[in-house]
Amino acid sequence: MFDKAIALVQRQLADPAGYSADVGEHVDTQVKIKALVDRLTWARDRSLEAIQLANAGNVPAAIEKWRLIIPNYFPAYG
């Protein structure tokens, strides 16, 4: 999912609701695009770490990784 977002934020993306030509028109400089790509890359890397931890049976550590990405969604483990 994050890989797809990383690719999509780097180009014009039509508004599916039809309100504007580009839902990302506010990301209008290379500096802003790079910052967004960097954040998405960081989130992708944390999610891959979380999956690896869960697959290894370390669910508490996996949940902590997910909480870094989505802090208000995952409750504390245990």
C-alpha cells in the first residue's frame, strides 16, 4: 500500500469526486513531494518491520511498530 502511495504522490492524481483536477495540488514543489515521499517511505519501512515481528511471534513489538504509524488506532498490548 505504501509503495503505491509513494508512486502516486509524485504525479498528478485526479480527484475521484470531481472537485478538482488534482487532489495533491497543494504538494506543488519538489521539496514538498520529497518530504511526503520520505514520510511514506518511513511508514512503509515500519510496517514491514511490524509484519516481520508479528511473523516471528513478537506481537507486542509488532503492535508498537504499528503504533508509530497509526498511534490512535492500536491500543497498548496486553
